[in-house]
Amino acid sequence: FTILAIESSCDDTACALVRSDGTIISEQIYSQKEHIRFGGVVPEIAARAHLYHLRNLVEKMINTSNLSWNEIDAVAATCGPGLIGGVIVGSSFAKGLALSQNKPFIAINHIEAHALTVRIPNISNIQVQFPYLLLLTSGGHCQCIEVTDVGHYRHLGGTIDDAAGEAFDKVAKMLGLPWPGGPALEVLAKEGDEDRFALPRPLYGRPGCDFSFSGLKTAVGNLLSDYDTTVPLPRTLAADIAASFQKTITQSILNRLENAIQMVSGISLLATAGGVAANKYLRNHLLNLANKYNLPFIAPPMQYCTDNAVMIGWAAIEILQQARQNHMIIDDIAILPRPRWPLSELSQRIHHKG
Ligand code: ATP
Ligand code: FE
């Protein structure tokens, strides 16, 4: 079967047509430029930009796919967590499409979609089986999760302050890099000396797998207070700080994740997802960690680490397949958009006996 999916929880307006065998029939994404001059995502502007762009993107996608509505089985959209204005726009648009075309609507949790991305056939070179250990690290989240089944996520640890992506973005801003900061910081760090500055690694060496990044961010701020920041920083200095920061945050993540590996048993592999998982330096170190424990390591291609609608469509496919196996019919039209929606509260979905 085929799903039309919509994602609008942050600053990417995205839609996709995804088939249950994992084929991406067609996809459109518009990464909002509207926020560049503000140096960060402005929620009100994001919501209006989704409203402005979504209709054209969906129309373009359907036209290029050559599919007719007869060949589309359901409509799915992110219903949370995320910036609520955008979530309302995308989910209401999707519900409107579903009702007008008489298709079921499937409400998707954005974090669940990130978590299931590695299972999309064709994007990984191995078939990812449950259970697996997942490092989910993005702009708003940083968590270690044991993914035991669709809808079943064991939270092993999470950040007690900032998300990793937030730390990347804030440090990038301090270094004078353009928004979005994470990718720009990675590029700059390539030129730098990662051993020049010793930065603190909050929670390093402690038991458990919670994360903390705000102390690291503050330490970079303190370091910069020794320099004149009214003029652009010398490039080598900025690069050395970027590299030292990237190394330190990677070491922190690896230390916490190593504890997580020891907390679970019987996992098939180590996986990662979320925008920060697009970082190649981090990916290389995650691969080394996985090798140390004889685990395969899977990371989605870059464009499916950051926000996209393909992962929303795929999550819908997994949910539908699970419902069919249990002779259930999904009807999520009454699910309302939520700014917060922890994975532990996924049972909201409305099932009818088929
Ligand atoms: P969430 O998924 O938690 O709701 P989000 O949707 O805003 O948050 P994503 O699109 O998944 O987040 O990820 C965006 C984040 O990833 C940003 O903080 C961005 O800086 C970071 N990021 C993207 N690419 C890189 C990179 N190459 N290195 C480091 N960070 C990166
Ligand atoms: Fe995201």
C-alpha cells in the first residue's frame, strides 16, 4: 500500500509518497530560509511558511508521481512533538486531504518516526530487526532508547538540560557561524586542532546514560570571554574551538552510550537518528564503538537524519502493518496536535476492531 505523508514540526515543510516495500515514490522538501536573518527558528514565521508552501509542494509531488488518489491508501502527518503552529498546519492539512478523499488518517509521533527510520528497506544495507539500541540526537532531543517493537520504546536515558543539536547550534552562534549552526560547525571543525582546548564533559564516567550539555556550552562561552568578540574571531581560533567542542561532545555521547550498551541485552545492532546523527565525526566514532562491542552500526543517509516526510510515511506503514496483524483498523482523525508527546504516551492512538 501507499501513504501520503506530511512533516511540518519545525522548519522543514516536507511531503512524501512512500510504498510499504520502502520505495520512495516521490518527495518534496522546502527548508525554510525565512529564519536565516533571525539566527534561529521563529515559531510564528515557521507556521505561516508551512501554510504558504505546503499546498504547492503536495501538488507538485502528486503531479510528478503520476499517482492518482485511487492508488493512495492513507494520509499521515506529524501530530507532535514540535512547534505547535507548524504541527497544527500540517496535521490539519493532512486531515483535510484524508476526509476529502475518504482515506484513513494516521497521526505520527515525530520522535517515533526518527526512531524507525533505520528500518526503511533500501536505506540500510541490512534489514534492521527488533530489538535495537538507538541514539536519538536532534535539535530538541537526546535520548538512548531500546526499540523493542513498533510503539514500544524503552527509555534508557536522556538529556537533563540541552539537546545535543541545541548545543551545536548555540556554540556555532557564539563562533559567529550562520544558522543553522550544526552543519557549519562540522565544516569549520575539519580545519581545527581538536586537542587545543580541554573542555568539561558533564556526567562523563558516571553510571547511567543520561546526558548533559549545558555546562559544555557555558565553558565555550567562558573561553570566548578571553577574546574580543566584537570583531570576527581569527579563523584558526574559531576552528580550534569548533574541533575541540565537537570532540568533547562526541566523547560525552560515546561514554553515555557505552553505559547504555551494557544496560541492554540481546540487541541486534546500534543505530542512530536525528539531525545531529548527520555529523560524520560523530558517526565515525559511533561505528568504532559498535565495532568494540561486535555490533553492526546503522545510520540513515544524511537527508533522512534531519527532518523529512519519508520517515513519517514509513512510521505510518509500520503502524498500519502492526494494526493489520492484530485485525485492527486505525482511525486517528480525532487525535489533536500536541507540542509535547513523549514516546511513553503513544497509546493515544484510536483502534477499531477490523
Ligand atoms: P526534534 O527532532 O528533536 O524535534 P528538530 O526536528 O529540530 O528537533 P532535526 O531536524 O532532527 O531536529 O535536527 C536538527 C538539528 O540537527 C539542529 O540542531 C542541527 O544543528 C543539527 N545538525 C544537523 N546537521 C548537523 C551536523 N552535521 N553536525 C551537527 N549537528 C547537526
Ligand atoms: Fe526532528
